[in-house]
Amino acid sequence: MQKTTVSVGGMTCAACVRRVERALGELAGVTGVAVNLATARATVVHGEQWAGLEALRQTVEDQGYEFLGVPDDAREDPIAAARERELKDLTYRFGVGIVLSTIIFIGSMRHWFPFLDAIPHGPLLIALFFLTGPVVFWVGSRFFIGAVKAARQGTTDMNTLVAVGALAAYLYSALATFFPQLFAGAEIAPHVYYDGAAFIVTLIILGRLLEAKAKGRTSQAIQRLMGLKPKTARVIREGVEKDIPIEGVLTGDTIIVRPGEKIPTDGVVVAGHSTVDESMLTGESMPVVKEAGAEVFAATLNRTGSFTFRATRVGAETALAQIIRLVEEAQGSKAPIQRLADKVASIFVPAVFAIGLITFAVWQFAVDDPVFSRALLNFVSVLVIACPCALGLATPTAVMVGTGLGAESGILIKGGESLENAYRLRTVVFDKTGTLTRGEPEVTDIVPAADSTAAEVLRVALAIEAVSEHPLARAVLARGEQEGMRAEPAEQFAAVSGLGAKALIGGQPCLLGNARFLEGEGVAIAPLAGDAARLAAEGRTVVFVARAGRAVGLMGFSDLPKPSAKAAIASLKGMGLKVAMITGDNASTARAMGAALGIERVLAEVLPGDKAEEIRRLRAGGEVVAMVGDGINDAPALSAADIGIAIGAGTDVAIEASDITLMQDDLTAVPRAIRLSFETMRTIRQNLFWAFIYNVIGIPIAAGVLYPFWGVLLNPEFAAAAMALSSVSVVSNSLRLRRRWRGILAKA
């Protein structure tokens, strides 16, 4: 299956999203559609044989929306440009609307302003009629255009509600102005609601303006990432240095980077030495040393020295481009909880119209003292206070902020579904080697025999391992270098598979290996058996060392935990999560490591191919499981878990296997990632609450349920203000997540 993402302009509410999704879902070959109101993008999942981009464009335009093309890294984001134009237009229209609405309000409330007493009532109403027209039909033109487009498709949306509400108030007032005799029979003094019609439009335009500004802030993370991209590169071609646009860099080019410059693309250092600030990629503040053979990444900052490197990935292949693409996809995704809002949105507008008509009928025909104007105003209030905008924005704005904050902290979240699954987690399973541990064994203990010294044990081991390819050899060589020792020459070296190795050192036969190997060679190890058992119980790998037929001592090896492991596990437990470890090590070694880190649940002696099955077994027992691994060797287990968390995956990003990728090799990022998911889902639930509560409380009040008890009716102007505030409150609450997250990081 393939994905095609396009930008769509003109969507204003959840009903718009539903309409576009339904239309695109009917295209040939399309198997899935996700439309995001906050990012104004539609993602279509399809096979190789499908209707194509042109059919997609035509469908979007047939639904009355603007097709803004396929987002392209190489050019300006069409949505950002469209949003900028919209902000200017809304600002101008709001300015005109608020000035005219204020004048209309003063004219409508002449009893509050004595200086208007000199103007006859009839001419004043005619003046108000002509002043209100531009507000309703020009300032609010987008509502009428949207309503007409929806009507052509045989549907309704938020624009329909606003347009019908404002038009009803305006036309009623026009009738009262030019044909007052229509109301004389009912002995009702004609009253006009020009101020209501004007303020309905103006206040909702204000809500749109504030909403547009707030939505722009929710995508700041992407804007910052995009802004990191360097514009030029200093390339050596044919022996000559030249500055060229970044688009002109080719794979294999040799590039020079001086102190204080951004690295223009991904590559490998070929000469020079420096430290590089990679915090924008990994969230890690400490600069990283770079020398020949080290990888460097686009947009990271060279700090101290100059170096040259060979470009290995350019353009859309760089780590930065992958991160931007991942974050964009995440911000355009939907959390499963959004389905509830989508279902409500699909029936919302027709339901509101039905409630409005019932309200009108009750107030016109079922009350003791029916007044047409009162029935009409209640009908208008019901239409205007209803707000599907907030429903459409509740989830995507929170997802945008949450995934953006994650990207800034080196936490790449695949999308809304990953956020929601992480929110439900109960168990976190860590792979041991390379995840909880450093992945490289170290010499932790040197125990000499009674008639020997630690230096002699290390000297013999160093001489043998200097010519060995055993995985433990590097640890012995590192310890020897640390102690300032040089390896003695070894002759007649021979490795014995699975047992150890032997060689002649200084003419004496020397052995290094396990207990079975030395006993088989006739060396007594009984005096060291107690120390060997103690180290084995602590999870160490024990290797005996012998010289000239006698055991000189033993060495203990261990793959030590990462410094951040214990704190990360304690933090997860503090969040109420269960923690487990999975490893191929023997049970005693695994239990010892688990005990050292505070992990009670240890799954030991699990072959790499069986890890995924163990994860499935946990899930089958009712657990919601996260698997934390390196993103490459653990890919099957990561995919089998409810949430796969790839840690320290670097530029590979492990997008396919993991749901959350942590760019830094720091285990404390695991609880931070889960905490971010918790906070984002909490924000989504708050947003949905506010989106629903406005309507649950507001619509009955607008319909007049409080009138029989306290004589309370809702003025359409206040209904319009409430509607505008509902959308703004939802987006503002999503932006509050940014402040809360900074507070959480400050306490960590």
C-alpha cells in the first residue's frame, strides 16, 4: 500500500473533515483516508492501481474546498502561505465588522444614547439596515459561500448554521423596518435585531482569527525543524572550494565545515577533528566528538574545529528530512478517540437544525403568549451557539503539540494511535543487551590465586587475548590499556571453540577459559571455586587463567547497565507501570542483572527469534505491553508489542518497527516519552470535554429551558461569543500542554 498526502484549504469544522473523508474514500483503489483539520491535510492510503492525483484534486474541488497540492520539502508549505493570507483577511474583516457592529449597536440601543433622540425612528432603522448589510454579506461572506457549497453537495456544516442564523435575524429586522404593518395585527411593536445579526458574524470572525493564530502556534515544532536546514554548503570540486546552494550538493561530494557553521547534509568525516552539537536531533545537550570515520548529520552545529566530510545522504534522505517527514505524518494522524468526535460530527449539524426548528415551533405555537420575534431569536441562538469546530480541533491540535514537543526532546512519536496506546500501557519490557546494558562486556573483577597477583592474571590474559577474536578479548585489551600494560608476545596460539584458548608465553604454556577447559587440561581450580560461584551468582561471566599448569586466578566479565537504567526503571514504577526484562542470558545471570536494576519479572534464556512470541504471550494475558529495544535486532518484538519503543536508534529512526523512536541513548527518555503520551491524551480528553460541554449546556439554554424558571433567554450575540470561545478554548488548552511539559522537564 502507498500513501499520498495533499494540502486542502477551506475546511472549517469537523463536518468538513467528514465530508472530505467520505468523498475521497469513494475513489477507486483508495482503502483509507485521514483528514486533519488542524494541519489542513488529507492522507490517502491506496494501492498501485488507483484513481490518481488528478481525480483526488477534482474530488476535493467538487466538495467545495481548495486543492493546494502535494507538500514538498523544496518549496514553501502551501498551508502556511494560505494561513498567512487568511490571517490578513480575517484581521481586515474583523476590523471592519467591529467598527460597523459598534455603530449598529449604538443605533439599536437609542434609549441608552440621548443624542440619538433627534433622529426619527424610521430613518434610523433604514440606516441600520444599510450598515448591517456589509457586515452580514461581506464580513461574513465566507459563511454564505460555505453554506452554498455544502447545500450543493446535499449536506450542511458549521457555515450553514452561522449563515442561516445571521440571515434569519437580518431578514426579520428588514421586515420589521420596511413592513412594520405585518406585526401590527399581533399588537407587537416591531423590534429589530440588526445588532444581533452584525455581532453574530463579527464575533465568529474574531473566533476564527484567534483560532487561526493559535493553530499556527501548534505547528511551531515543524517550523523550527524546517528552519534548521542550512541554505548553502562549501564543496570541494576539482580541487576548488566553492559555496553552492544546498540543493546542488550531490552524494559523494567533499564538504568543508568551519567552527560555528551548520553541517549542510549527512556524511562521514574524512579529515579533521571537532565537537558537534546534535541536540536538535537527539535532545542531548552534550557536544559529540567527531573525527575521521564518524557520522555527521544535516543541520547539527559544528562547535570547535574544522573538518571535511563526504556526503552520504542528501535532500530528502537526510536524518533531518526523515524526522520532519515523521513528525508531519504524526501531526496529520488521528487518535482512535477522534472517531467519537467524527461520529458526532456526522449527525451534529442536522441535529442542531432539528433542535432549532423544534425550539421555534414550541415558542411560536406551544406557549401561552407566543411572540414570533422571541421564537425566531431562540431559533437563531440555537443555531449560532452550536460549534462543530471545537469537535474537529479537539484531537488534532493536541496531537500536533504533543508530537512537536516530542520531536524537540528527541522523542519521535509515530502518530495519534501510538499516543493513545502509550496512554493505556501497563507493562514495559526491556531488552537487556544493548538496551539496559552498554552492549559491550567489561572486566569487572580480577581474583588472583593465593600464590599469585592480579597483575599476573591480567598479564597472562592480555597476552592470549591480544591475538584472539573472542568477544571478551576487547574487554581484556581495554583493561590492559587502562592499567598501562603491553601484551607479551604469544606463540602457538590456538582457540578451542566454546571453551577457551591456549598459547606459549615466555616459553610457558598458558590457558584462558571456562572451568571445563582448565580441568580437561589437568589444571586444578578447586581453590578458586568459591570465588567463581560468587561471581556467577552476581551475574558475571567467569574465565579462569592458568600458567605452567597451575591456576593463577580468574576474571569476571559483565555487560554493565547503562548509567540511566536504574533511574528509568524507578521512574516507570513510580508511574504505576510494571517492568520486565527479556534476554537470552541464562537464568542466574539474568536474575542478578534484574535484581541490580530493581526488575522482578525476568524472562531469561529467550532466543532472539522467540522474543516476539513472549511479547504476544504477555498481550494474550491481558497486558498492554511496550517493548523497548534497539530498533534493529529487536524489530519483530517491537512490532509485536502494543507500543514499540526504539531507543538510541540514531538516524535509522526505526520508523517501520517502532511506534516511538528515542534519538538519544538515554533510558530516562522512555518514561519521558510515556509521560508525554499521558499528558497529550489528558489534553485530548479535556478538549473533547470542553467541545461537548459547550453544546450540552449551551444548546438547551439557547432553546429556552431556563425561561420557565428564571426568565432567562440567550441573546444571539452571547451565543455567537460562546461559539467563538469554544474553538479558541480547545486550541488554547492544547497550547497549555507546552507549558506543562516544560514544567515536567524542569522537575526531572
